[in-house]
Amino acid sequence: MTAPQWAQDLVLQVALDEGRDDVPELTWHRSKRSAFSSGRTWHTSSRIHVTAGTQRRQTQIPYRSGKRTGQVSVRAEQKLVLLHEVAHWLTPFEKQAVTYGRGGDWYDQDGNKADAPTGTRYLSHTATFWDTAWRLFRRYKVPLTYAKVREGNYRKGALIAARKRS
Ligand SMILES: [Zn+2]
């Protein structure tokens, strides 16, 4: 399916605001199972794919993280995932000599998750990436409470970057 207009507009706006003269291709799909959205970015083909959550008309998605519960709008949840991927598009994967499991997940240049750092591997969730991601979350008004829960759930580096300016 075609990406919603707001998502296409947002990607274009970020590219302009970041001084880019190119825009990634955006493809969009709706999940059959998950209430929450997910995304993926391919650097070599400059493409972003979002699998939107199942919610259509419901305006709020309840979420839970440990003892914290809250609600996020369908639009804000999708916007967070989209901006996370746009931050990947803006941040080239870095070759890094770190021990597997410490610095984040390992990917090859096309974004395929790699099991172990053998040969040339690229690290995607770097400090530079998170700085970029939080800059976008703030500038394009993603609810930061939800962003901290969502991104902090599984990536420590996300919260280190979030704390820098909050
Ligand atoms: Zn990511």
C-alpha cells in the first residue's frame, strides 16, 4: 500500500530540514498481528519500510512498560517509528571494533541483522544515531514520554542520548 500522505510529507520535510537533496523511497505495509509499528531502512537502495500497527480507527494505543502504563495515539506511534528509520537513513552505519552485544546490534550494509561481528560489519544504533533520532523526535514533536519508554525498552544507548538535552 502507498504510505499515508502525512508520512510522505514528513520524510520530505526532514530531508529538506537536514539539507539533503535526496529523499528515501518510503514503502508502507499494515501488520496483521502487531498493535505496534516497526520499520527497516536499506542504505544501499535508500529505502525505508514501515509496517504499521494493526490499529486503524482507534485513536489511542494503550502501552505498558514495567509498572508504567500509558496511551499513545496511532499517529504518534507511527511517527516515532518512521522518524527512527529516517534517523537511520541520515546516519550511515559505522564500522566499529566493539564486542558483540555491548554496543548494540550488528548489521551488514543492507540492514540484515548479523549474528556475530565477523568480517566487515556495521553498527547501526550508535551514539550518533541516537543523537539524530532524539533531535528528530523533538523537532517533529513525538511525545517524548512515549519515546523514552519505547526506545528505552530495549536500547540503553537511546536513553543516554535522551538525557543529554532533557
Ligand atoms: Zn533502529
